[in-house]
Amino acid sequence: MVRVLLLTHYDNMYGANKALLKLVLKMHASGRYEPTVVIPAEGSFTDILDKEGISYFVCPITQWQAVYAEAISFEIKKNKRKKAISKELEILYEHFKDNAPDIIHSNSSVIGTGAMLARCFNCKHIWHVREFAREHYGMRYFYPESVVKEYYEEADRVIAISDAISKSVEKKYPGANATVVYDGIEITAADDAGEISALQDGVTEFLYTGYIFPAKHQLDLLKAAVVLLNGGCSTFHITLAGNGDERYCRTLENYIKKNKLENYVTMTGFTDKVSELIKKSNVGVIASEYEGFGLVTAEYMLGGLPVLGRRSGATPEIILDGVTGFLFDDVNGLAALMQRFIDDHELGKSMGEKGRNRVKECFTAEKNAGGVMAVYEEVMK
């Protein structure tokens, strides 16, 4: 039995943790691996682990990089975070030293604890890179670039969740051993049934779900709504689901009020019932710049929704432009494509069905788990 210690830095069920949970369940079911998850707090994630009899250890995992605002505050943050990381390393080493892992799996590039702990245990380290941390979030490391580069190139394997991420890793860290394994989602019998939601009172429902953050560009969707209204189109509704950056949330709320969009936009806050929102929607939207993969994009498609996605990051790898949805470059382009779906509901239904088939072929939890476990097998040889 191969002991695998998997580290995650947050406990909410957003994309990275959704993917991690499905992977852990598949690993456990295989009988080949003994997974243990290190997670900052108990919650819905650990409830499932308890139910499945999978072990976990609650411990903070401090990010080794952060959003850079200005030099003084970043320096203060750096000193505090580096002390926290050192303390967490001591806790983790003491807890696991008598039953040391064979593999440490870091679930994100924003944490370096796994790489440091792997040195302590002299074990294998797998780094799952899921994000464009610098480009997407404006993050910087608390450690010198030479140290960061050494850790990445020392990893036994870097798993990139898309070709776009892989190319970014190889450019920054030429000595890194990178492999692409697309994220995947669980497919049930219910996912093969039904079509996208019928229009309610002739209103086309657009859904954008995920973390609320400037680089996710929820504001662009609101601006596109204004373009539609100014053009005389009012038969649409937008749902923004998720929580996140408080300042940006206020920016969105103020824009809605200023432009009198209250009847056209609903902000739900965080919800763990995304599948229910998808069932009530007609079109999915992903407007992020530098999206590492976009698990929600695949979730939209599995739910039979056509998707409007920004031509950036890995989004063009998931959406087949003109087949399973459309790619856009700016607000006006987004508004024009929204208008197409408003005018032609049958187009959306046709694209949605093609999108569902694409997910079942390319982006399943089984394919993802199989790809990751194949990497484990290779590094353990």
C-alpha cells in the first residue's frame, strides 16, 4: 500500500478541492493507495472523508505567495507567513514521522509546504499546478525566485491541469518534469438525461458561478448586460453565484445599482448547489483571464449548457468554438454572443448536447484519477 499525503490550503468546495476530493475517493477505492488529507478545517470536505473512512489531519497550510499590493505590507505579510510555514512544517513532521508518506501531493502551486516536507521525509513529491498565480491573481512568492525554481525542478513530477499551465511551468522552470492531466468531473446516470432548461417567460438565463475576484471578470458580464439593454434587449437574466473578494463584491453590487440592473442580475453568494443552478439555466459563462482549467466550464457542459468563454488560459482547450459554445475577447463580443443565444434557443440546445458528449469523452473523474495514479506509479518505480 502506497501512503500518499495530500495537502490543501483551504476547506471550501471550490474547483481545486472538488477535483482533489474526487481524486482521493478514486485512490481509496483502488485499494492501491492509502490517502491522508491535510486540510485547514473540518467541514463538508471532511464530512465525506469521514463517511468513506479516509483519514485526514487538520492543520493550517499557509500560502507561500500572496497578492502583491505594495512593498511595506507585503514585507510584513512575508515575515508572518514564513514563520507560520516553519511552524506548520514542525507540526506536520512530528505528526507523520512515525508513519512517513511515500508520496506528498501538493494540491496547488500557491503552497510550498509539501515541497519542504518532502525534503524532510526524503520522499516523492508531486506538485499539482492548477492556476496562473502571478498572471491571474497577481501573486508573488515570499522566497527568492532561485529557491522557488529549485523546488519546482526538484519535484518528482509537476502535474499541470491543462496545456496552457504546462507551457507556463516549462517556461518559468525549464528543468521541471511536467505532465498534463486534465481535471475531471463525476458523471452519473442522471447526467445523461434531459436537455437544457426551457425558457421561463421567454427569458434566457445566463449563469456565472465561481470565486468572485477581479481576474474572473464578473464585471464584464454586467457590462455586457448594459450593452444588451441599451440595444433594446431585455429578455435575459444573469445569476452570479459565489463569494470572494469583498471589495470586488461591493464593486459589482454598486454597478448593479448604478445601472439599474436589479431586475436582471441576482448575486446568490456561495452555494454548494451549483447543479441545481445549472438545471435552471440556459447558458454558462466563464469570463476569467488566465483560467488554469475551469472545472465549472466542464460542469456547465455536462449539464447540457452551451458556454461563453473568454479566449484566455485553458478555456479554449475545453470549449470548441462554434461547436460547444463560443469564445469572446471583450465586452462587446460577449454581448453579441449573448444576443445570439437569446435569439436562437435551439442553437444553445444543440451546442449543449455536443458539450455534454465532449465532457464524457475527455473530462471525467475516472480519466483524471487514472492519469494521476499513473504518475504515482511512474515516480514510485
